[in-house]
Amino acid sequence: GENVEQHPSTLSVQEGDSAVIKCTYSDSASNYFPWYKQELGKRPQLIIDIRSNVGEKKDQRIAVTLNKTAKHFSLHITETQPEDSAVYFCAASLISGSARQLTFGSGTQLTVLP
Amino acid sequence: GAVVSQHPSRVICKSGTSVKIECRSLDFQATTMFWYRQFPKQSLMLMATSNEGSKATYEQGVEKDKFLINHASLTLSTLTVTSAHPEDSSFYICSALNPGRGEQYFGPGTRLTVT
């Protein structure tokens, strides 16, 4: 099955700096890669996703890049703000048919220092 | 994004009792829902895939007789933790797959504490 590794497990940045979180996956058939933000005690919120037919996607301060050959994808947050502090999870899935199981990375605790 | 509700948000029960958790997709029909368990400071671990009108598919190591899943309609899936033990205490989160878009949307989670 799919295996997703995520690094780093914790990340502290100064407000205004950029943050980068990286993930690798093992199943070359995976074609959908979402990123979730989870605040303490709350549900994971989808913040951005990318499909394997594109290499990069951007939404305001958040961008995701995908390298299919190397089987890794990254989340980039620019101009970080204290409210970006949360746990971020990457995931990988194969969109095929009706059941699309997500395999999650282990999470990154991002702390943005004011 | 789509709305998924989960009830109850918090439950405390005694060892040996059963607890039912409901997951509803409020604005789309979800033929597939997923149930996850999350321990403190850990990632989401998939427990089972719930398919409307058919039996759930359980992940390796998850006891199907202990974690009963029913997906009776396109908007409702339930997880019943039977004969709960303290080690079942965890954060249980469901998600619903929006077939039209392919994304999964998560419920707010249920904090289960077994005393």
C-alpha cells in the first residue's frame, strides 16, 4: 500500500518568513495530493490540493509543488502569520473509481513566532 | 467547502458500554465515508471505509465486531464502539467523499473518553 513520509515534524518560523513542509510517497500510481491544516481539537481543513497532471498550484500565500518523478510534494507558505500556527498533514490518494482512501503523513507542527 | 457534521462532539462512557457516533454529509450525497482515529499528537489513522448499502471495509488490525459501521443512506454513516475500554479513548473523525469533486471533507470529530 501507499506510504507517506512527512518532514519536518516540527517547524518554527518568524512571522513574515516562509515555511516549507515536504512529503514523499511510495506508490507511483497516486494521483491526488491534498494538504490539511488541523488546529488543536478541531477537524482537518483542506487548504490546497494538487493532482498529478500539474506541477504547481498556488492560492494566495499557499503553494504546493509536485515532482512525480521523485515522488515528492511540498507545501510552501509565504508571509507567515501567527494564525498559520497549526498541524499540517499531507496526504496521497489514487483517484480511481468511487473509494479514494487517503494515506496521511505524520504531520508537521508549525509555530509562527510573532 | 462541503459541510460534514458529527455527533456527539464529546462523550464519556463507562467500560463495557457501547457508544454510537453519527456522521452526516449536509449538502452532498456521499456514497463513501471514512472513519479515522487520532491519538494525541499523532496523525489520522484510517479505521474503515463505509460504503452506502454495503459492508464496510476495515483496515488491518481494526476489529469489525468491535467497531460496527453502518452506512444506511447517502448522507449518514454511524460508528458504534461496542464494549468500550479505556484504550478506545481517542478522537474519532469521519470524512465524506464528495464524488463530484473528489475531495474529502472532515467532520468536527468526537472525543470519546472511556472511564
